[in-house]
Amino acid sequence: MNLILRELTAADERTFFDGFKEWAGEDPSWYTFSWKEGMSYGEMLEILRKEALGIELAPGRVPHTMLYGFLDGKIIGRVSVRHTLNDYLRKRGGHIGYAVAPKFRGKGYASEMVRQALEFCKSLGLKSIMITCSDTNVPSWKIIERFGGKLEDRILDDEENELMRRYWIGEIPSR
Ligand SMILES: CC(C)(COP(=O)(O)OP(=O)(O)OC[C@H]1O[C@@H](n2cnc3c(N)ncnc32)[C@H](O)[C@@H]1OP(=O)(O)O)[C@@H](O)C(=O)NCCC(=O)NCCS
């Protein structure tokens, strides 16, 4: 599969906004946390650069890298990689979160993005990678289990009133 997972560059502006159109009517955070209405592409790149380096992080945020999945000149999805965990991410979010645009689902693209994201996590020095997903999100936990995810537990996210699965790829750290 010719899918390349990488950070955005200045040359990707058109591709980024075209990819965003695939999320019309969906929660935009599945595509981007950083771009807001009225913001230029260059401003967003600067935010992403600082977030990856951990510069001027908003309260409660940890350093993270946003990686986009490019296939045949289109962005089909993204993976957010958190470099470290905080209390919130330990409950919901974990180290990596991923999404594929509705039109491109069911073709193995999320699995391939996660495979490449796990390599990226290794390059950050992460030994155990936490991934959380809703207990009812069958495609998501199939992906996690395919990569050897061990189920630590299921916990109730009170805010969303949703049962979440917490998985680890690698050893489950003692709490
Ligand atoms: C979850 C999501 C990323 C999966 O993307 P995808 O590209 O369709 O995933 P894949 O094609 O790699 O499929 C992954 C697995 O789920 C299975 N699957 C895909 N769609 C499915 C469905 N509707 N029902 C059951 N299983 C399904 C696939 O067969 C595959 O399993 P396999 O490895 O045993 O064959 C995508 O549905 C999505 O973006 N959802 C919204 C965001 C989200 O929930 N992200 C995860 C947060 S933890």
C-alpha cells in the first residue's frame, strides 16, 4: 500500500483543505485540533510545530505530533501522537488517536496508518504505547488487537458516559 504517514509541510496547503472537505457534517476534531475558522495554513503549521516541540503548550496539553495519511495525492486520515501521557490521556486518549475520512473506511487504511505511527512512537523512545477506544468501536479495537494490544481494563468515562477500553502495545506499566 502506497500510504505515507507524515507531518504537513508548507506545500500541502491545498491537499490539507481538500482533505478537510471529506469531514463535512462530522466532528472536525477527527481531522484537526489546530486549525480554527479564519486561521491561515501557515499559522496552523506554526502551532503544530510548537506543539510537537512542546513550546507554549495550552494548559493540560502535552507535546504531540500530528501525522496525516497521504494516498495518491489525497489526505485520507490522520494520527495524533502524544509524546507522553497525563491524567486525562490515561483515562481517554492514550498515546495515539486516529481517524479515516468516512469515504475511505474499510480499506485497511487506519491499520496501515497505525502501523506507521507505532514506528514513529518507537522513534520517540516510547516502549509501551497506550491506546483507548470506545467499547463499541469494533474497527478501532480490531486494529489495536492486530498490533498486539493487551486490554488493561474497561473504564467508564463519566464526562461522556461511555465505556472505554484501555489497551497497551508493549508491557502494561504498573500503576
Ligand atoms: C476506526 C476507524 C479509524 C477505522 O478506519 P478504517 O480505515 O475503516 O479501518 P481498517 O479498514 O483498517 O479496518 C480495521 C478493522 O476493522 C474492521 N472494520 C472496518 N469497518 C468495520 C465495521 N463497520 N464493522 C466491523 N468491523 C469493521 C476491518 O475489517 C478491520 O478488521 P480486520 O483487521 O480484522 O480485517 C474509522 O472508522 C474512523 O475514523 N472512525 C471515526 C474515528 C474513530 O473512531 N477513531 C478511533 C478512535 S479510538
